[in-house]
Amino acid sequence: MALLEIQNVTRRFGEFTAVDGVSIDIQAGEFFTLLGPSGCGKTTLLRMIAGFDLPDGGRIVLNGMDLAERPPEERPVRTVFQSYALFPHMTVEGNIAFPLQMAKTPGTAIPGKVQEALEDVRLTGFGKRYPHELSGGQKQRVAIGRALVTHPTVLLLDEPLAALDAKLREEMQIELINLQKEVGITFVYVTHDQTEALALSHRIAVMNKGRVEQIDEPSRLYSFPASRFVADFIGTCNLLEGAIASSSDGIVAVEVAGLGTVRVAAALPAAPPAGTIALRPEKIRVQAAAAASAAADRPDNHFLGTVTEYLYLGDVTVYIVTTPAGRKLETLLANSGAGRTKFFEVGDAVEVSWPVDAGHFIGQPDRSVSST
Amino acid sequence: MQARARLGRWLVSGPPVLYLLVFFAAPALIMVLASFRTPGDFGGLAPLVEDGRLDLNLDSYARFFTESVYAQIFVKSVWYALLTTLFCLLLAYPLAALIARSAKKHRDLLLLLVILPFWSNFLIRIYAWMIILGPNAALAKTVNGALGWLGHEPVPLLFSSFAVLVCLVYVHLPFMVLPLYANLEKHDRALLDAAQDLGAGAWQRFWRITFPLSLPGVYAGAALVFIPALGIFAIPDILGGPEDSLIGNVIKQQFLETRDWPFGSVLSIVLTVAALVLAGTAAWIGRGSLGTPSSAEVARA
């Protein structure tokens, strides 16, 4: 049985449906992320788990117990707020002791637990400071320490790193992963940042317009997106769509406008009339056109084009290759050639190619929901 | 350039400074001087220089500290002012919290209702209480009807310490509501959510979060109520009985009726010093015991 079961939960605000029939099972000890653009319903869902908002339909069950009748202060769930929400009139120790005092912990046991929590979030020695004397990262740690000190069943984190600068955010991500491993508490993490979600999570639920598009492990989400939305939202993706010309022996051929027939490995019981191939830029091979035509081992899908733009990013370069018919493909090459900065210039004639199993076929309709 | 900046500063701050010097500092110094002088035979002050020597003495101070009736009135005045502050706080806090939590579009209207009494004359509002509390008004008739039914003697509402306190609270209530509202309105809702999330019930959220954070507003409101309430004379004059004379009444009496200016000055100075000492002590105690950072620090955090 899952630790936290979100069963067909719906929340409406007037005409607007913020959360629309969402069902998610979260396992004990899991680092689970709700990922989606702003307004997708992820924060509303989090607030309903915390108890600040109530579902209009469906149930939220924790450890087999329906949470509907329990106000936030009686749920074994803690939240780390985006704004940290530290109490400005209390010291760091006062903030961390607060939930212990609310839980009627004996006064003699509190200092020890507070010190333990300070160690957990690497803030030993900061106990006597007031929140306004701390940096953003330190405030964030106090908020996490305060939420974890009573060992809740589930920790909810609402975009906790959004206010930090990029370098600090990366540090905190690593700390969060280690902390979660250490304490073994189930984390439910909300973010709109897909790289953060991929880096942190055991599993991710991608949400869009109040619905769950896909629930999966990060690598599977990236490699096998279940919908166009997921493919597009997570990472960069070439979406090649068109009518299906044939489907046999586990190979689907799609007629893509401006490109031609693209083959992709997909076993379809019944071929839909049309579909989309999600093709990641780094899966495409780019070669100078002259060199490529001679290659005997070239993959099934190969097309000629011209480099029309590039973005030099240091370790990698993004090349936009345009076919004679005007179709743009985004490709990505590591700048790994010895003694040179990058491979191509604007105007170079190139051949792009990829094997049948490089892309991922997404059938119609667009809105497919899968879960593992 | 610097000279021009300095000139600009003087031009800006000069008029208010000059005003305060002429109409506050100078009269205060004159009063301090008067407290050491001898009253004139027909009121006012005796000449400062008599028979070639300066006539300054501590007689009026000695009188204040030897005749216990003045100290008693002082204590009573402080007591009334404290009660007024307490009742104002108890009434104003829920009101200010209600306004701070109501929808933004209603707040201006509610605040307007709080300050609406200021549009009418202070004395007229006090006289209105004579009618409300008068023996023939519905309130007195109801109260005394109920008392009679219980077999109790009828009580006069007007010309009593009850009337004085009711009116003191009524007059000073807005001075408590406004600073409290200004404070409560700035509170971050997320702090209450966090407290609730961390297990705090409604009472704990108020007592551990809202109230300590509102203390700067409480102090400001208490000072704005306590200090004027301590020196007030019009309300006991109009609504009080003979027992309800407060220090403000005595000072007024010394200046206008008895015309003993040195003694009136002594009473005024003692009143000012007492107000400063009490307010300072309260602020110091409040800061020390609660260990709160100053409001400026809270605002920065």
C-alpha cells in the first residue's frame, strides 16, 4: 500500500478547475516531485495535502487514514514554504523549537532535538541568531530543519529553492538529496524547474492544466515522454509530426512535412492515423555533407540540410539545421574535437541522421496518461 | 556645493525647529522657572528680583511632597489612565484585527468609521455622554429598573467614575485602533500558515505569533492613550462627581482659579516627568522580557 494516496482529487475555483481528477500514489521514503508550469495545479495539490485547502472531490489518504476531517495542525505533514516563513521575532533555536513545543514535547528534551536538527541542516552554532541575520540559503535550511524536527511522515516542499541564486541552488539540491537519504522521510517537492526535478527526484508527476500527464522516473520521462506536452516541457525536443504511412515489424513510418519519411521503433497494436516523434537534439548525428554521403554505416533516417544558426554554450554547441524544404531541426554536439572550438559554421552543408530507436513515438490523442 | 546643501537643510528644518523653540521649549522653560518662584499676593507670580536679591525657592515642591492629597490624586490619575489604556487595548485589538483582515475594498470605509468621531467637536462629544448616561435616558432607566427588580438601590450613572472611565475609553479608542491596525495590516499571512502547519492551534497562533509581532503597535497605541489620558481635565470636569477630580483638574484649578502659578507649574512638571518615566519603563520592561528584536529589525527580516 502506498504511503500517500491521492485519489481522484478535484479542486475548482469558480469556473476554473485547478486540479482535475488527479490520482497519485506516493511510496514511503520516496522523493516525489510535482512538476509543471505555473497554474498547472501543483501548488493547489500541495496545499490540499497540507490541509490549507480542501478537495471538492476525491480523497487524500495518508497511511490508510482519510485526511479530510483533519485541519493542518493535526496532520503528520510539514511544509517548507517558498518564502521560508520563519518567525522573525524568534531565534533560529526558537523557530526550530516551535513545532516541538506545539507537540507538547517535554521541555528538557527540546534543546537536544533542536541541536540535532541544527546538525542535520549544517547550522550548528547559528542557534542564537535571528532570521534577519541569516543569508537566503541559511534561512532555507532553518525552514527545513524546523519542518523536520518533529519527524513528520511527509515533508512538503513548495519551490523551496526558487529564491536562491543558481550556484547556491545547485549546492542545496545536493544537500536535499543527501538529507532525504539520511532522514528517510517522504518528500513531496513542487517545482516548475525541470532540471531541478530531474536531478532530485525518484519519481516525477508532470502536471498540465490540472491533470497529470505522466508519472515516471526522471530518465524514463526524458527518454520516453508519454505526451507532446511532456516531451516539450522536459528538456528540448524536436517534435516531428505527421500522418502514418506504414506500421509493421515494430517500425512506424511517419510522413513529416519538410523532412520526408521518418522511421521510428514503436510496436503499435493498431496504428493511429497520425503521430509525433519526439527526438532529442543530442541523439542526432551531424556530419559534413561530403563526408557523410560516403559513410556506409549511416542510420535509417538521414537528411541533408544547412546550418542556419548556432548557440555556442562552451561545453556544447546547439546547431539549428534547416532542410531545403524549410524544416528546422535542433541538434546538439559536444565540443569534444581536439584542437578546435566547434565543428560547424553557419552556411555549412551537413547531413543529419539518427537510428530508428533514437526517437520516441507518441501516438494520438495527445492527452495520454500513463503511470508505473 | 556643500554650503548649499547645508542651507537647504536649514531651510527645510528651520521653520519647525523655530516653531518648537518659540511655542514649546520656551514656555516649558518659563514654567520650570515659575515652579521655583513665589506666588504673587493676588495670584500669578511675585517679582523675580526683590530687595536686590533673586527670589527662587523650593516651597512649592515641598508643598507637593508634604500634602499627601496631591500624591493621592496623582496615583488615582495614573490608575484611571492605566484602566483606560487596558480597556482601549481590549476593545481595539479585535477591532483592528478585524479591519486588517477584511477585504481591501472595505478597509478604508471601516477606518473612516473609526476616525469619524474626530469630525465632531471634542466637548460636544463629551456633552453627548451626559445625555446618554443621564438619569432620564433609556440606559439609566434599564439599568436601575433591573437593579430595582433585584432589590437594589438605584445608582446614578452620570457624575461618577463609571462615566469618566467610559468616556475616557471612548475618546481614546481611535488612538489605540490606528497604530494597531497599521501594525496588524503588515503581518505576513504565511507566518500563520507556517505556525498552523507546525501544529499550532488558533490560540497558539495568536499568542505565539500575532501578538508578539504586534507589540510595537501595542506600545505605540498605549503611549498615545496613556499620556493624554493622564493629563485630561475636561472629562472629569463634565462627567465626574466631586470624587473624580484628576491631576489635570487640579493643575487647571491652580492656574485658573487659585491662581497659584508656581504650584501649578510644579504639578505640571511632575506630571510630565511621571509620564516619561512610566512610558520609558514600560518600553524597557516590554523589550527585555520578550526578547523581541526592534520593529525596524522585524521589518527588515
